[in-house]
Amino acid sequence: NAGVTQTPKFQVLKTGQSMTLQCAQDMNHEYMSWYRQDPGMGLRLIHYSVGAGITDQGEVPNGYNVSRSTTEDFPLRLLSAAPSQTSVYFCASSPSYGGRSYNEQFFGPGTRLTVL
Amino acid sequence: AQKITQTQPGMFVQEKEAVTLDCTYDTSDQSYGLFWYKQPSSGEMIFLIYQGSYDEQNATEGRYSLNFQKARKSANLVISASQLGDSAMYFCAMREGDLGGSQGNLIFGKGTKLSVKP
């Protein structure tokens, strides 16, 4: 069981470039989400998904796109990177409901993104 | 208004002593869950403890306990017998609509940096 994996671990982009942050989980979790963490701000929700084919916006969705074609994968796309998107990005997953593991969101190790 | 408030940006505690990290929350939902996560300097998010709004007893997990005072809307984390490895950022978080069909979204506070002194 690898849990939640994220790639890459580090990335430097130039303003205007696009890229995709990858997230995968092997726990058959229905719920997946993306957060960004900025200094002094805690984690803020970008987008989330309650199952394959279903996505919705969180608190700070502007500048990001997501899709969920499989249960396992939930990539985050930056179409035109801006310096304001410099942050640490965390992917998380959990079962939708039921069982003790519902009460824990499993986080990936994070991706540190710098936009110049 | 902030939904999760952590009023202590930083705290110090002597090794082997107990420490309380404060967290207050704001919600109109009857069903919600409260979480604490630890983030060491290496950056990963480590789940510590969970308290459901309908749980009558305070949650405990080893050296961690959650002092849940529903009327005061507070969910303080108590760490007993602090260890040097407890030095980290600690985040309080809330999930609203906790019973069945919850979308799982967590709302985080800004965190408290705990430093354990030898």
C-alpha cells in the first residue's frame, strides 16, 4: 500500500507555463482533494472530488483545473502559472463514509512549487 | 469570520511537561468533526486525533487528547509528557456535515508552532 503519492516533489515554473501536479491513491477512496499551503495561512481547499467523474470547487479554485477519470488519480492542472501560485500543494484522500478510517484524511507528501 | 481559530502562533514547553494547544471553531451545523494534524519540519501532514460533534467522551490517542467543550465551541489538543520530537506545527481542522454524505472537506486553522525545550 503506497497510500497517497504525489509527483513531482519540487517544481520551478516560469510565469505563463502550464503543468500538471499528479496525485494517486491505492486505497480505493472515493473522496480526493487538493489543498495549498501558504506561510501563515494554513491549508486551503482548491478542488475536490467525491468520486470518478465528479469534481467541485473549494475555497481557492481560480487558476486551477481538475478532472477525475478514475478512482485512483486526481491531477491538478495549472494552465498559466502565476507567481501567486507559488505554494506547497497537498493531495488528500479518504473514504466517503463509514468506518474509523473515515475520520482521517490521508495526505500525500506535498509538492513544492515555485513560479518565477 | 474565521471558522477555525488558533490564537497561539507559537508556544514553548519543557520536555516531559504537558501542553495545551487552543482551537475554537464556528459552525451552525449540528454534525461536524474536529481534527488535529501535526506537520514536522519535513513537511508531511500527520493525523493525530478526531472528535465527532456527537461523541460524548473526549477523544484520546496515546499521549494526545482532545478537550472538547461543545458549548464553548472549543477543541483544544492536550499533549502529555512532551518529547523533543513533538516540536512541529499543529493544525486544527473541522469537517462540517459529518454524518453520512459528507464531502470530507476540511477547514484548517492557521496553526500553532510548538517548540519543546530539553
